[in-house]
Amino acid sequence: MIAIESNKDLKFFPSYVGKVTMEIDMIIHKPKQRAYEMRIIDTCTKKVSKEVPVFGEDGMPTGATEIKEVDEVQGNPITRFKLMSYEELDLLAEILDVDLTQGNPRANYTELFRKGLLVVTQQECLRGEGMYFSQAGDWQLVENTTMLAKQTDTESPAKPVEE
């Protein structure tokens, strides 16, 4: 998963407060424009206590329930797009010390977009353009292990698509 999240509750449009996650869920390679376009989905969640079914070792519901802390989506996700030129990505790779020519190219680009989302968001905050009334220090990378539970077997990480 290519995502960052807030490390504290932030204000989310129109009147929600919670942990905000920004996820790049699609990357389109646009060779004629010498750029990549990213679709970014912003989501707000809040921990709430909820009654949930209890499942047995066989994976079947036991008929019992328990109260658990779960993440509940607040409001509607916000979809936005960002276009980055080859030159901007090359500069970002240099700043982040991501070598796009060595090893696995797909993994290198995934790492560039993942770290780049964090750095670009933090730079926007430093310029006073931060979303959700956030500061640069309010953002952190989402570790892939924390997001595995949210992905289904049919989902796969975002990967560049030729247009």
C-alpha cells in the first residue's frame, strides 16, 4: 500500500475529526506528457466501540458478540489527482536517495511514490498549504503490515499503468 496517515486527529471536510489516511490507489504513466498521474483517496476514521460477532477457530460465527474498538469511516472519502513530471520525480528520487535503476523497478517506484507522498505533504504543510489544518510533523508512513487487514485477496498494491 502506498499511503500516509496522520499521527493525531485532524479536521476532515465537512465537519468530522479523526485520523486521516492519504492513499495513492492508482498511478497512470502518461508518456506523451512525460509524467505520472496519481489518484489519491483521503479517508477519515475514528476509533469507536462496537458490538461485533465472535468467530470460532473454524472461522464460523459462534452466535456470541463482544465489544471491540474498531476504525469507523467518518464522512465520505475525498478523491483528488496529482500530476508529477519525470523531472519532478527524478529530483524527488535524488532527494530521497531512491535508485530507480538498481534492483526491482516496480519496488523502487513504489518506494519513491510512498516516501514522496509523505515528503510532498510535509513540504505543503511547511509552505502553509497543508490539508486538514495539519502541520508537517502530523504525518507518517503507513506500514504495509498495518494495512494488510484492510486489503482483500483480490486487491493488489497500486502499480503504474500505461495510458
